[in-house]
Amino acid sequence: MKSLKHRFLVGLSVSMAALGIFFAVLLSMNLRDQLVSDTEHKASLVLSQVEAVQAYVREVLRPSMYDLLPPDAFILEAMSTSFVTRKVMSDHNALGDQFRYRRVAVGARNPDYEADAFERGVMARFAADPEVTRIEEITERNGEEVFVAARPVRFEPSCLRCHGDPADAPKALLERYGDTRGFWRHSGELFGLDMVTVPVAGALGQIKGTTISFLSLFALGLAAFYLTLQVFFDRLVVVNLRRATDVLRRYFPKEAGEAPKAAAPAAVEDEIEEIYAGIDAMASRLKEARENIEDHAQNLERKVADRTLELAREADERRSDVSLFVELLSILNFSQTRSELLSAALARVAGRFGASGAAYECEFSGGGSVTWPPGAAIPPPPADWRALLAVGELVLADHTALIPVRTTDVSRGLLRLYFPEDGPGPDPQAEDLYRAIGHQLGIALENLDAINSLLAQNTLLASIFDGISDPLALIDSASGIILANEPARELARALEDRPARPGETPRLPARLVGDPIHTGDAGPDAPVATTVALDGGRSFAVARYPLASPSGHSRRFVVYARENTAERRMLEQLRQTEKLVAVGKLAAGLAHEINNPLGVIACYAELLRQSLVDPQALDDLAVIERHAVMAKKVLRDLLDFARPRPAKPGPCDIKALLSGLARIFEVQAQSRRSSLRLDVPEGIPLAKADAGALEQVLSNLLLNALDAVEPGQGRITLAAAASEDGGQVNLTVADNGPGIPAVDLPHIFDPFFTTKEAGRGTGLGLAVAFGLMRDMGGTIEAQNDGGAVFTLTLPACHGPCQEDAS
């Protein structure tokens, strides 16, 4: 008998042996290919060296010898390519153990180099196919396996002197070899070949030995693997299969044809067949058992049908109870008062239990009672119903059910159900359901009271919230408004970068509320108070208070904003006024002390000019006069700054003033290849301002604009417009220059602050303009919008102002 293990191991051994032979053949082929590749490389190197030697003799050495020797002289050792090549290659491989080189020919001048039969056969292959330039192969020569690499040798025109007509050959050649062999050749004729022979028999023998060694080692490894696999097969397969057959014998001894402890029958071919026989017997027993179960199932169908009807009835009751609890929750959602809740709940509870009437007595004093149906004659509650409610006792009488309505620790009232006299009355088996109904009704009343209290508090807080005049909002982490009073909503609409889409939550701009996620160095739970300045000139004092989030994911913030734009501008004007006052006092003293020495310098410079004739001295004197005049201009600006003329109250014709300035500065703009545009609408009101002072301010701003724009591309706009209410006149001087650096913008009205290079500005022009506008009751502001934009605001002149002027 062949066991499963025996058949498995025999099949595996045959497969492994075939695999070993396959790898041995593959190894032998790979080694032979490697040998051929190495030999081809070695032969190619030898032939390359031969070609290099021959090229050197033919192209360098032989022409040089012809130039040095007499015309009929010929040195074989230096001018014959065949002689030199054989000599060099023989010395290079004297023993011939690595390779053998031969340069042979048919009809060779030297009989030692006459081609033999093998070499003639190779030459015949070159002659048959002229396109073949090299032959490389392993073949057998003289009973020895060798690698042969050969290339054909054909006559070139330079070779015919020695191999053509003997009459033209050198005498030294004729004296050495005679005039019969090696002559009468022609150009392009195949007369011989260069052949390199490399012995490979030893290397092929080594390949065979290596292959045999591999097969031997593979056989040893296969034997070790065979023994190891046999041990593991016994432990992992055979043992477990025997355990499976033992189980079959133990539980099905009769079907296995043996006693529980008997040995396996000899008729079984192997372990698999033995298991198959046991499973077949087990399937037969299972079939018999299934037939018995089917017989029992037919008897059970009737019992199952009866039990199903009973369970369906119980399920309907439970479904009705669940529906009742769901309806109580729904009633709570739609009820706003206790009376509405109790009226709807009594009807549902009475309908569920089949009661004809129901009533609810409130525990709290003055709570009253609710009955159903409305207006029905319901008996009064028992005299001791409060005592029953205090202990939470359920009372089920013949036609009455007293159900305490309470939460976990608070009694809220008593629910009474009255059943018809001819009916079954309350169900004693539904005590848990009665108590659950009372508990659920108590929770509903408690929730309703909490909701009503919360709504009242919410109404109170909403009134307080909406009564705050400053913007106040509750926002999320993305600045979205959750709750806001009307001032906050108006502010969000006014500052929104784009119109809100329908249904979109309004959002406070991030530039106002900052980053709600990062609340600064004070920590994520600390309130933050800061002042925020917006692009339009408005500023707000913003306070942000973070609120703890129960989930820990999305945080909320209370934001309070108070606009302080007017306060900030007033403080800035106050600081600017203080600077002007201080600088004015300084300027008054400096102007008096410096003006007299400058007058003396100018006087003596004029006297010197009358007496000097040296051109260099006159040029130096001109420098002194120019700087003295510049210093006087600075002093004049200081005096104007320190003692400004009192501004006239007006009126001032803005259109006439701007038109005159435009005509004056149009010439300067054209000289700088720039454009000056005037934009003054018809009907612009008169301004309450000093025309001279206003002209000085605008002239200073126009000069600064001309200095700022780039020649050839400059555009300057001088515009005027009335405010919406007509109470102010706004003047604008705008250019398309580089604008004012943000770091310099807060300081441009400071005295002596200038961005111009030295010698071009004193830094007093804008400071004087600020002072003049302040004296006229107006303002001047600067911002960047495609260049520098200066806005002047003056009060409009109406009624009394015009009458005073007349």
C-alpha cells in the first residue's frame, strides 16, 4: 500500500530533480555565454592592437622612412606592415598560452606564413561575402576547441610597390625573397587574413566541472530537504489526519466498521480514503437525523403558530405603549401651557387604557385640576390623596386607578382614571406601565416649566441685548454671527466686503474682530481688548470675550465694539496742534536770532561781488549767496508757521479758486510731461475759508504732487465736491505717484519731517498747511489710493456767512 506521504514525497522528489537539472543546464549555458563574451573581448583587443600597429607603420613610419632613405632603398623591419605586426605580436605573446596570432596569405612571399587548409576555409568565407568584415566563433582546430577571431586583409594602393610588378619592387626585397612569390597583386584583392586563436578547452572543462559540482550539491540539498520534509509531513499532516479518523471512529464506531478502540481496517488505501469513508458514514447519519427533524418540525409548526399569535398580541400592546410615550413627547413639543399639555395627555392616556374619564390634581397649592372630557362630572379625589402622593403609592380599585405623577424625587400631582361600571376596570398586570405613565407625565410637566422659565429669561435678556446702543454680537470661530443686536447687524452690513447671499449667515469682517482662534499672549480663555483701524478711516475699540465650548471643537466669542473714530481724530489733531505750538515758539526765537546774521552775510556778499574779478572767487561767492537765500526762505517759512495770518471767515469761491490754480500749474505740469485734470461740478457751494490761505495750502500740495509723479506718465487730479447734506465742501488733490510709505503716513504733518532729498524741502509745507486748515475750521487728511490722495474738508458758507461777506 502506498500511503499519502509516500506518494507526496515521490512526486516532490521528481519535481525537485527536474528543477535541479533545469538550473544546471541554465548555469552551464550562462557560464559558456560568459566565456564567449570574455574571449570575444580579449580577441577584439588583440585585433585592435594589430590594426593600431599596422596603421602606424602604414601612415607614419613608412612615409617617414621614404623621406629619409634613397628612392630605391627599403628596410623590411621598419616599412613592412606584415613583418612589424608579426614581430610585435610574437614578442607580446611569446609562449602562446593566452592567444596565438597569425598573419597569413595565399601565395605568401615567406612560405612560413602560407595559409593552411583551415585558414583558407576562413578566407573563402570572406571571399564569398565581401560585406563580412570579421568572424568570431568557437570551433575545433587540430583536435582542440578554440575561439577564432579573424578579419580579412586586402591590398591597398600603397602596398602595390612591394606586391605589384617585380620591376618596381625595392632591390632589398628582391634580394631577400626573389621575384616569384608575392607579386602581381592588385588594389582591393583579398590575399590573406589576420587571425587570433584563443584556447578555450580548459575553460569549457571548468564549466562542465562547475555544472557537475552544482548538481552534486543540489542532490545533497534535495536529500536533506527530503528528510526534513518527511519529518514535518509526519507531524503536521499525517498525525492530524489520524486524529481526524480517530474522531470518526470514536463517535461513529458502527459506521466505521469497528469498535471504538479498534485499529483502522486494511481495506482503506490511505489516510484520505479513510477520512472520506468516515465522512460518508457521517453524512448517512446526518441524512437520517434530518428526516427525523423534519418529522418533529411538522409537529412543532402548530405550536409555533399559536405562540406567534400570542407574541403578536403582546407586540401590539407594546407598540401601543411606545406610541403613547411618543405622543406624550409630541404633546410637550406643541404645548405652551400646563392646561394644554394636561388636556391632550389625559385624552391619550384614557384612550389607551379604555377609561371613560380622567382627572389631574396638582400637588402645589393653587395648582387646580384638569378633567377629561371637558365638562364631565368627575368624582372628587380621595381625602387622603396627598398622603398617597407623598409615599408614591399606586392604587388600583375596581373601577378607579390612582397614579402618582412624579419625577425622581419630586411629586407633582395625582392622575385619576375612571373606568365604566360594566367594564373590566384597570389591568393589575400593567402596574409598571401605570407607574411609567405617571413618571413620563411628571417629566413632561417639569420640562414644560423649565421651557417657560427659559423663554421668560430669554425674552428679558433679548430686551437688554437689543437695548444696547453699541454693536454687540455672539460669533463663532469663523466670525459668523450667531446672535447680534441691531447696531451689530448694521455694522456687519456696512463693512461686508461683498453683498450677502440669500440665506447666508452675516459675518463680521476678520479685520474688525481679529483672529478669534488665537486670542493673543494672554491665553485662549482670556478676554482681549484692542483698537482696530479699518481701511476707510474708521476705528473701533473692540473687546472680545471667549466662551467655553462643551464639545471642545467650535468656540464662541462675545464681541463688543465701540466706534472711536471721532475721538481718535480729535486726539491726533490735538497732538498735532501741540507739536505746532512747540515748534512755533522755537521758530519765533530762531527766526529773530538768525535773520540778522543772514542779512549781514547777504550785504557783505554784495559788497564783495563789486570788488572781485576772479571768476573762481565769483563762483564761490554765488554759492554763499544761494545758501543765504535758502536760509532766508527757511526763516520765512518758520515765521509763517509761528505767526500765521489770521484766517478770513469767507466766503471763498471754490470753483474760481481751483480754476485759477489749474491754469497756473498747467504750465508746470506740461513742462514735466504730465497732465493736470480739474473736476469741479456746477453749483458747488461757497466755502467758509480764507481764499489766500487755501490757495497756499493747495499750491503746496500741487507742488508735492508734481515732484512725486514720474515725468511723461504723471496724472494729477484737482477735484471738489459737496457733502451729501451740503454742510461741507471736500477738496481732493490726487496723483498716480508711488504714494506715501505706510511707515511715514502718521508723520507727514510733523514739522521738519520730509521725504525729499536734502536741499529740496524744509519739512514745513505740510505742517503749515495743517495749521492753516485748523485755523479755518477745516481738516486735512492723507491716504494712499493708487498714489497719494490729500482730502481737505471745509465748512460750507450759507446764509449769514454770505451776508457777512456782503
